[in-house]
Amino acid sequence: MTKKPSARELPLVRRRIAALLEKTEANGCTPGEAAAAFEKAEELVAKYELDPGSFRWPPRPSMLFGSASSGPKPPKQPQAAVSSRGKGIGKLAERLIVEHPDWTYRRIAEEVNGRIEGAKASEKSVRWYASRMRKDGNDAPDRRRKRA
């Protein structure tokens, strides 16, 4: 499934791809890390239907992950069935974090638990998702109250 990024998301997605492409052996990454970052960048370019020519692609890492050419591979075919692992709790929590900046983490956890049968989201787990989103460069509003 492809997804066009919103005008708000596009700079974040582009920065994340650029950061992934900076992860090379020359910049201190292991061959495995460099290969994984390269493949993730390819995946994001395909997912968001971005122009691969608008990025500076390093040579493909020489691991078992792919060939020695540079630039993205053709997109992989989507899987026929969703993985049996996971219920989509994280994706829903991340979506609610962005869509409802005025909601507390507790409110988001309650909403997730109400929408997904068997979910056991907590305020702490939602806070973790928000923290991970900020670390990944996504726009996750900070819900701490400003102190005077």
C-alpha cells in the first residue's frame, strides 16, 4: 500500500531517508547496519512514491542484502496477508498522538484499548511510542505542561 505524505509529513520523511542514506561504512556503521539503513531508505522511497533521483544514494553496501548497484530497487510486492503478530496497537497509538495533541497519554491508551479487542495499552506505553516517534524525527507533540 502506498501513501502520499501530507505537506506536514513530507519534510520529515525526506529527512529520515537522507539520514538513513548517511549510514554508511565510511561514516562508521557496520556493513549490516549500512545495508539495513539502505534497504529501509529504499522501502520508504517506494512507500511514499518519492523520486529516488532527489536523494544522494551511496553505493549499495556489499552484504548479502543486495547487489552492488546504487539507487533503489523496484518496490516489493505487497504481502497477501497481514502478519499474525500484533494487533496494530502501536500504529493506532502513533496516529492518535499526532491527530489529537490535546489528549493525554492516558486518554490515548483508553481510546486504543476501546478500539482494539484485547489491547492492553497503558499511559506508559503510549508515552514510549511518542518518545520513539520524536527520536525517529516524526512530529509527536510533547504533552508535558510548561512550567512558569
